[in-house]
Amino acid sequence: MTTTGIDTWRPPRRAARTRLAVRSPLPWLLLAGLVAGGLELSVAFGFWALRDVGPLRILQAIASWALGREAAFAGGAQTAALGAALYVYLVTAMAAAYYCLGRRYPGLHAHPLRYGALYGLALYVLMFRILVPLSAAPPPRQADPAWTLTCIVAYALCVGIPCALFAKRATDVR
């Protein structure tokens, strides 16, 4: 009896599933802005909750950097949303800057914890000693040492290190 090929027939192989490779660093940098910004805002919310200041007020204070104090605090939830968007935008820009620095100096990506923490400290100085005093927000009446120390630690751990880790990941996809 001759075989007609039916007994040796096998179904065709499925094409191997391939992941869509994202070659752009943008998704990783946007994620860095969301994660690092969210982490740092969480620290701020927790710190100021102990002093009976709500998250809405904190986000309005961030909006005051662009709008001024009176306009930001009079704007309600809309200016709080603007403050959140502004902060995530700024942290995303911080991550993008680290990404660009890491492409120029690859050693930054080799040690993201060390250099990320140092980057966070530099960002703290840039933000709160240079940019915020130049903004539309009036300077604080008196600096709270506990808040200053909390910000320094938060910028090193919650902003600098995540920016470095996500920037390293963004470099790996290219």
C-alpha cells in the first residue's frame, strides 16, 4: 500500500512571535517622569500630611511656580492638575537630560545608583536653589530644616536614581 502523504502530514509551523521592538527612548523617559515624579510627590504628600497640608495644596504650590501664589491657590483643582502636569513634565525633562548625559558619558549608565543619587542631589540644587527662586512663586518665609533634608534625600533616592535607571533602560533599547 502506498502512502499518499496524509500519514506524514504535519500542520504548518506558526511563525515565531516577535515582540515589537521599540527603538525610541521616549516611552522609557516618560515612564521615568511618571515614576520619579510620583515617588517624590508621594514623599511630599506624606511629609506635609503630618502638618495637616493636603495634596491639593502641594500641587497648587507647584503651579505657583508658573502662575504666582494668589492665582495658583485661587484656581482650585484645575491649578492642582496644572501643578501635577508641570511637575511630571519637569521630572521627565530631568530623565531626558540624564539620558543625554549618559550617551555622552557611558560610565553614568554603568553605575546608575551612584551617579543617579549624585544627579538627584544636583537636581535638588538646580530646582530649589536656582529655578524655584527665579519663578513666579514668592520665596518661603522661613526654611524648614526637616523639609529641606527630606527634599535632599527624596531627590537623591526618588528622582535621581529612577531617572538614571530608566535612562539606562532607554539606552539599552537603542
